[in-house]
Amino acid sequence: MAIPRTIVNHPFWFDVRNWFRTFRLGSIAPAEATARVRDFEERFAGYYGVPNTIAFPFARTALFASLKTQNLEEGSEVLMPPITIKPMMDVVIGLGLKPVFVDIELDTLCFDPAKLADAITPRTRAALITYLFGIAPRAEELTRICKDNGIFVIEDFSHALNAEYQGRKLGTFGDVGIYSTGITKTLDAFGGGLAITADPELGASLREFQASLGPTPSGRLRGKIAKNIVWNLATRKWTFTLAIFPLIRLMSRLNNEMAQRMTGARLGLVPDQTLPGSYFEQFTWLQADAGKARMPEVEAGDARRIANASALQRVLAKIGARSCAVLPEARSVYWQFVVFSPEPARFEQILASQGIDTGTSNLSLISGLGIYPEYERACPNAEFVKTNAMYIPINPRLTARDLERIEGALQQALSPR
């Protein structure tokens, strides 16, 4: 049986049932719809131990709202990760702000503290700290560098729900944390984004911005759930083994760009002159219901991924291969597990021959897209991660036999020749 590199974290029937529920989206009274969203926000706030949670249609909207509350002067600088989704940069530019990229550490895949300090100028007003793949870095040090310089700190913990540094959850160190409840996240609410903050004034400002959002068309939400259904079905073992994985391998030989698109790669990106209207629509009651239903499952999934990652780290240590650092004072949750391969094409070929799907991240190297030349900056470590960090399946559905097969393939692919 072939093993997909990523999965949708909830049952197929859950998607189908909620797809049918979208036809009732407008039939709920506005007061009840708002109450359902508030209930989800309050439950998430309690779950994460924060006073305020505010729901938005995307994490990128939460970023927009967070920056908007600060009334930053045009041209103010925002320190940004070189690897994330392009809409994060579009939001910054759309607000008239200047993205400034800071290279990352290879150990933690987050800002290099020394480079972060060096990047601060008198015009630096905000920083977006992104925790890639669920790896917990030295969050206290990074946020302290920013706060000592009066910088507004936004933590993107979309990959790192429940990750911790020194017993404190990522997303709670800065002024505001943002989380994507998107299709493959550990808490998926059919899209959407959450902002969390301990600052009551900031929370009130975010709530005011939330109130300005327009209604979400039922067809748009239906389309998101339909995408979930397709991904969910495609990554089920039988479907993936009999149809999807053979097709990916065939397309890799015939048309590699098409194969990349099949696995979610973001290609052919262009600048967004105007932010899409979908960024400014509401998080719906149906998404709130879905989030509440899935919240109790998150920690069990975390535990299984962490155990799988620990098993793979032991194998990597034996053969002297490199992955991310395991900080003794931190708890990483491994939304994805990556290893660094000096020969990515060979690595992918060897794992594919064992029925294991792998590849580099579909996230963009936004510091070097070629479409915003005035903001681009060389970030050697990020460039290495983009080309050499290979996804390894560690999802909660893996069996002991699956894990043994992955361990054997890694030894073959990464052992010295």
C-alpha cells in the first residue's frame, strides 16, 4: 500500500455530511449563527488558555486585521519569514507596508535570532514569526528581541497548534497569534483563521474588524468542502495506492509541472493588485460547528505524530542524517516532518520505489518569487530548505508496518554511498 505525504485529518463522512449542510447556511437566524461562532471562539480560547479568540475567513485575514489595528504609517517595515504562502506578503503590501525578509535557522526553521536583530531599523514596526512544520524554536528569545525594540509581534502558529516552548504554547508569546483552520491543518474547520490575544484592547479592535466582514456565499463554502472531500478520498490508502500515487509517478516522468500541481504546488504566481473579496467574508456557523466537533481529536493526533517523528529521529541519528533540532525545553508537534537530502531527486525516487510519497514543501519561497523584485532578498538557509527539505509521512494513520517501511527507505536514501 502506498503512503501519502499528507492527509485530511477527519473522516470522509464528516466532509460529506457538512457538504449537504451548506444548503442550510442561510437558513439560520443571524443571532443564532453569531452565537455558534462565539461558542467556538470561547471554546478555542479555553482550550488554548487565552482570553480572546476572534474568527476570520483566513489566517491571512487575521494578519490583515492585526496589522490594520496598529494604524502603521505607509512604508513601515514588517519583518517576514522567507517561506510561507504568498497571500501573507500580499496582505502586507496591500496595506502599504514594506516586507523585509529575515533568513531562518536550519535547526528550527524559524528566524535566526542574530539576523532578526540585524534586520531591525528605525522603520521596523511589526514582525511575523512563522513556526514552520510544527517545529518549536526559541520563541521567548525571538519575541524578546522584537519587544525590546518596540515591535508589534504576530505569531503564525498554523503549523504548530499545541507546540510549546518552556511549557508555554506557541502563539501566546507575541501580541497576537494567528492560526489557519485550513484543509490539512490539525484542527480543520473547512478553511478559516483564528486570532488570539491576551490584550483586551487589541481583542476589541479585532472584534470590531470582524463585525465589518460580509456574508460568505454558501457556494464558496460548498466549494471548500468539496475540495476537502476530493483530498480526503484521494489520500485514503486504497485510492492513493491504486490511482493517485501511480498517476503522480507517471506525471513526474511526463510532465513534472503537472505532477507538482497535482500535489498542491503553487506555480505561476502573480502579484495581487487588489486583495480578493473572499478575504473579507465571515467565518460561518457551519465552520464553527466543524471546529468544535474536531477539537477533541487534536491532541490524540499530536501524540501519534510526535511518536512517529521520534521513531524516525532515532533512525536518522544512527545514520548521521540531518533533520530539525529537538530542543530539550520545547515540544514540537510535527505538522510535517522533514529531512534534509543532499540529492532530492534521488531521495524522491528511492522513496517512490518503496511506495512512499515525498517531495519538497509546497509553501513558496516568497523572498525570491521573481514577481516582487523590489522586496526580494537572498536568504540562503531558506533557499536550502525549499530545495532540500523533504516531507516524510508521519500522519496518525500510519501503522507500525508503514513506519518500518519508511525507516528502511530513509536508511537506503540517506546512508552514505
